[in-house]
Amino acid sequence: MTATTRNDAPIAIEGGGVELRMQEVGGDMSVAFVTIPQGTDLAPAFRGLPGDLCQCPHWGYLLKGRLKMRTAGGNDIYEAGQAFYWAPGHAPEALEDCEYLDFSPTKEFTDVVDHLKSQMG
């Protein structure tokens, strides 16, 4: 598949207002449609990964909200309307209700999603 919509992408994670829809879109890349409600801190779900941080790179666009991204080097704030690159070694916290679209290497992203599912129950 080389294209998808939010509604057509299967739900990979859902719960507590968090929704992650993910679809492979060709080659070794996947697209994710992500919704994270205000106050959600995903750092605890990354425990057990190297540095207790997401180890998958993401390229994307923040459609809605404000997001704090924790890294070993400090925190960065992202706002709606910004395109982004998040290098491996990050953990997001939603400062406002957030929606974003990102593209990631499928293997690395699937490994992280599987870890998150195991942590979220």
C-alpha cells in the first residue's frame, strides 16, 4: 500500500484517550495518525527500552496542540503547525490535546508499539 487515510489505518494502540493508527505505506516506512489527550505522559510506557525512551526516529507534522518532548539532552516544545523530526531517544507529554501525523521505519516503530502495548496492558 502506498496511501491510506486516518479511518483506513488500523488501530495499533487505543486506551485512555490515546489512539495510534498505523499503516505501512511502502518500502520500509509506516505512517501513524496519533491522538494524545492533554496531560498524557508516555514516558512511563517507554520504561525498559534503552534509556527508557522511544528508540524509533519519526518525521511528521503536528496538526493540533502542544507537546513536550523529553530527550537525554533536555526538553523541546512543539506546537500545531510545525513539521518535526524526533531522533531516537525521546518521550512525549501532551501539554494540550494533540494530534499528529508521522512517518517512521516500520521495523523500529513496530518494536516500540509492541513494547507500549505490553506496558499499557
